[in-house]
Amino acid sequence: MSLDLFDIKGKIALVTGSTHGLGMAMARGLGLAGATIIVNGNSSQEKIDIAISEYEKEGIKAFGYKFNVAIEEEVISAISKIEQEVGPIDILINNAGIIKRTPLLEMEVEDFRTVIDIDLVSPFIVSKYVVKNMVKRNKGKVINICSMMSELGRNNVGAYAAAKGGLKMLTQNMATEWAKHNIQVNGIGPGYFATTQTAPIRVEGHPFNEFIINRTPAAKWGDPEDLQGAAIFLSSKASDFVNGHVLYVDGGILATIGKPANEN
């Protein structure tokens, strides 16, 4: 097999929510493989500028655009500017998302709607306006960042699980409608990863840290860089006949019924 199948040099990739965390890790992987990265965030232009400087330190070509992925008018304007100023978007990773850890009986309806809007509706909005242009070119790659919660529930994350479960099915329906245009739509389902957000609980003796290590067959938290191979594969020619699939990068946690890793 030729490594040319995985070549994404010169491709333009829009990664939403790519100023930090897993989004930044995936964007960095694509950038180091030769893609031009479109950095997106909504909190501040300063965060986007800092992220771009981090990408550029590693020789990655990056451009930043601040817009709210859940507001249709902002998305339409941003996609138009990106394609005019940088070039046609070849790869879209719908990564931006939020989580609100609240028991369902205590959760405000507005908070539930906010999670659904960001985690489920926004991938529809962004994909709609990116893919319209991909259809004209008869090629493109869309990757929706799903979750283990696309497959199972967990206490206090009902809105998030509802959104990610919906995103799995949206991924399959996008694939169904757009495959005829040579557009592959797939998902990545991350497991539990070592990020700045999880740092406070990734300490020896913390109950959740022990839970993850014991219940994950790989017996460890994932490194954000572990997502890069999946992102490159689903962005490249190597996945040209892969459509509607969710690739779980979780250390095997979904493959087990929950037996601790250190049990025989």
C-alpha cells in the first residue's frame, strides 16, 4: 500500500473549536501532515491569535476565523470569507461542543437546548454550507466528532448524550445523502483523554481517575495525539469508500462490559 493514500498536503481543513483541547490536537495532526488549517473559535479573537501562533511555531499554515457555529448567518458569512480568502474547504471537522453536567431532573430546559444547539444543530449548519460548495467540486471529507455517549448513557450528561447520539445518526444520514457527490462523512468518537480540562481529576487517588484506568482495557487515559491518525485517515484518500462510520478512539472501553483492566 502506498503512503500516498494518506497524503493531505495542500488540503484546506476547517476545524471548529480548534483553539484548544482535542480540536487543536486533531488540527495540529492535519497541519503537520501538510494541510492548511482554518482555526475557529467564538470566545475571543485573542484565543484564536494565540492558537495560530502555536500552530505556526511548528511550521503549520493556519488562518483564524471567529464565528458562532450555532448561528446560521455567522456561518454563512464565515464560509464565504474562508473560501474567498484562503481557498476551497476540502476537509471539515465539526469539533466544537459543550457539556453541562447536571441531573436531568434539575436541568433547565434552556440549558438542555443550548447543548443540543452547539453539539447537534451546529454540525448540521456548518456542514450544510461547507458541503454545498463540496458538491459543486464533487469531492470532500466531513468528520463529526461524536462520543462514547453516542452509544451509551452516563449520569448527569443527558443533554450531551442526546446530542451525541443524534450526531451519530446525523452522520449516517449525511453520508446517505452526500456519498453520490463523492463526499465521505464519518465520525470520530473519543474516549477519555488527558487534556487541561481533565487535569484536576487525573491525579492518583481521585475516584474518577481510578475508574477510567481500571475500566479502560488500555489501562490509561488517551493522549490527544492519539486522535491524529484517525483524523488523517478519515481526511485522506485512504477512506474514500468509508461512509457513515464512527471510529471510536477509546482504548477499548466500548468493547468491554466494564470488567476492570487489572482483573484476570
